[in-house]
Amino acid sequence: MGKFMFSVEHQTLVFAHLGVKKNNTYEYDPETDKWTEKKNMPTARAGVTATVYNDKIYVIGGYLDVGTKLQRTSKVEIYDPKLDTWTTAPNMPTARSWAAASTVGNKIYVMGGAKNGNDSGTISTALPTIECFDIEKNSWSTLKDMPFSANITSQSIGDKIYVLGGFNYSSTYGTIYEYDPANETWTLKKETSLRTAMGTAIINGKIYLLGGSSNGPNGIMDTVEVYDPIDNSLNSFKNLTFSRVQNVAASVGNDLYVIGGTDGSTNGALKTVEMIKIANDENPEPEQPTTGNRAILVITMNTGFEKEFDLSMQEVNDFITWYENKQAGTGTASYAIDKHDNNRGPFSARKDYVIFDKILTFEVNEYNSVTNE
């Protein structure tokens, strides 16, 4: 099963490529609960990985049939949902399937996966290698290896990549690693239940791990775990309706969609779609008391210039949600911040539009407007 799914922009759609060594492309609209077939991907393949940059979906690697042999591929093809068109990018250096791909800034990081272990492709060997595609330079480079070899899943939040679970063809991993691309360093953050080939998605800065398998076809799961990078916590969540592995997941607003996969039976791929509504105040762990009702948001631009805004915590949280969603590949390129009464002058309102790719970092300094602490 090779497939991927993304929500792109604010079009309330989910993009999916489903099937075994096929090139079908489908668009799912959650508002109408309708599927639309789109332009076929140029190369039929399975076991792909994918990520989003500027609302375009980069489909990377996988495996395909070459004569009677199963062959890994290094192909990179780019889908533009707005134009319904496919283009190509330079091949990555290493042909691989079942890898992970995440975008940080203008670079795509492809990690792990599997290569052919014999000439026929019937044996797979897990990889530890990382390759980086610089989108602006349109070129690939090789980085330091991962601390282990495995087929893995990843999600990026801010300037970090979180690598979740994995499988090395002999055992399943139960770990969450944090990868810092700037320094090429790895930190083991959390031990989890054994899990691989699960769907993952981000809502409110938390990573949802949905289904997967702990032990091949004998360990297919319906369980859900939620990882919060802020406090490094991992909590159980309500189970899926169906056990499934090699499924896909994406978030549209606060709605979580889980599509397809297999339950290990002879019926093959699942066609079911599950939707989980995540309330704004819904947390798998007890709610922590807030430390203030307002904050000074300090945004440092990549020029070194700092912008300060005195905002309510709701406004700050809305900004953080926009930033994290855009980092994950969805959302608008700019965000409007209300300057309220700050130097309003003769105007009825003043807003400062900050551009995502111009932000270097930001800081939140909370305070209480009543006690002024």
C-alpha cells in the first residue's frame, strides 16, 4: 500500500493517492463528503513518501515494477492542486521506499526507508540515510545518518522534525525522536507503544498517531496516541472505529480525517473514512492552569528586526496555530495581527501583516492584565 494525504490551503480538501503501484489521484472535500478523481501521477508506484511546500505536494521515492522485478525508485514528482498538474524535480540520490519526508523552511528532508536487498527486490534492507532537497537551489545533498535504520513516519513542527516509530524488517520501534536539521542532531524524546505504518496528523501543535501495527499483520491497531512537543507528554486518546495499518491522516481545521489502509484480512485495502472532531479545549491530559490572560508577542524577522504586539492569549494562540499549520504545509502565506490602539491615529483599525517565510523566531511573554504580574 502506497499512499499519502494532505489538507492544502483553506480549500477544505484532502489530497490522497491510494493503491498498490497505481497512479490514481483523488481529492476529497469534507464539506460535501465527495471524492473527485484528478490528473494521474506520471509514475505508478507504491510505498511513496510526500510532503508539502507552498501548497504543492512533493511525491518522493517508492517502488514499482521493472519487468519481473520489484525496483525502488528515486523519482520526485510535484502535484499542484490549484492547476491539477504534475511536474518533475531532480531525482534524490538514493532510491528508497517507505521513507519519511518533512519540510522545514525551504528544504525537504527525506529519512530512512528501505532499499532493495537483492536483485529481484523481494528482500528489503532498512536505511539510516538522510537526504535534503533545497527547493530554491533545486538540488540534493546528503546529511549525517539517523541513529537507526528503519521505515519511519515524521512530522515537522517549527524548525524541528519528529520521527515516530518505525520498522527495520526484524523489529518495530516504540520511540519518538526530535531531529534538529540546523545542527543535524538527534534527541530521544519519548518511549511509546510499538508502532509503525500509522497515520499521523497535527492539530493545535500536537501530533496524533493513529492506528498502525506493533507486529506486522498480527499487530494491527485501533489505538491513538497524542504527543505534545511542548511538554514532551504522550497520552492515549479515543480508539479508532476500525483497526488499520498503512492508513493516512490529515487535519482540516479541528477535524481529523483517517482514510484507508488495511486491516490485514483477505479483503485488501479499506475504503472507510473516519472523522474525529477535536474540540479547542479537548486535551488528552488534564488542563494546566493558564499563567496569564495577555502576552507580549515578539516576532524576530530574518533581517533581525523585531516586532512587538500586546495581545490577548487567544490572539497569540491563533497566531501560533497559523504558524504551525503553515509550517506543516497548509494555510496562508501571511497573517494579520491587530495593532489595536497602538498608534491608531486617524484610522479605524491598523493591522500588521507578517510573512511566514520572513519569520526567524518568535517569543511569547505572558502577563496578567489584572494583577500586572
